[in-house]
Amino acid sequence: MKTLLMIKPDAVKKKVVGKIISMVEERGFDIKDMRMKRFTREEAERFYEVHRNRPFFEELVRFITSGPVVGLCLEGDDIVERVRKFIGATDPSKAEPCTVRALYGTDISHNAVHASDSAENAERELKFFFENC
Ligand code: CMP
């Protein structure tokens, strides 16, 4: 089983990519592949299509295309659930201590990382970064 962990432009700008990858390794997750890229507007709209009708959609697309992101393909048992727990709640102020978002997120829009929320979405989202992962 695989999932996508994406380090967002706010974390890249803060220069905490290495710290987040260290957390991933310290937690024992297996990194299968990794890539930095910048989303086009069209890709960002497709990546976040489930949020298309939400009031924050435009801000979300603008933010995610504002700079490079780093995608990590992580593999393991129950990986989707384990990585979701590892990153913490969407709103960093509500994230459990020592989670990635608690440590490096700023607010709900600039929350350092994204992780797939289901196996189906993981498969879909991984394709934005990797041909084969
Ligand atoms: P992410 O896990 O990348 O999935 C969708 C993103 O929308 C979410 O993290 C937040 O960064 C962003 N977002 C902005 N405002 C909201 C909101 N009010 N509720 C949920 N997500 C939001």
C-alpha cells in the first residue's frame, strides 16, 4: 500500500523540507520515490477537484501554485492512516503536539503538508508526481 505526502510551498519557503523528511525517516516510513515540482494552475485545480465548490478553492489553488512542492511516495501497511496521523489535523492550531502540522504549519491554508485521505485518492494523487509508484 502506498500514499502521497506532499510538502507544500510554505514549508519549502521556510526551508524545513529536510526537517520534515527527517521526521518521515525517524518515524520509520519507507520512502519509495521523491520529487520536487511546481504545479500548473490546471494541475492544481485537478489535484484539489473535490474542493472545487468550497469558498477557499481559489486561495488554495493560488497558494499551491505559488512555489515548488515536494512529493514523497511512501509505502507500508496501513500507510494512508499512519501518515494522516503523523501529519496531524488540517488546522495546525488543532494538530496534536509533535505532528508535522503542529511543528511547521502556520494556519489552515498554510499547513506545511498534505497527505492522501484514502487508497483511491493516493493512487490518483501519486500520478501527479510519479509515472510508476
Ligand atoms: P489539504 O490536506 O492539502 O487539503 C485541502 C486543503 O485546503 C487543506 O489541506 C487546507 O490547507 C486547505 N484549506 C483552506 N481552508 C480550509 C478550510 N476552511 N477547511 C479545510 N481546508 C482548508
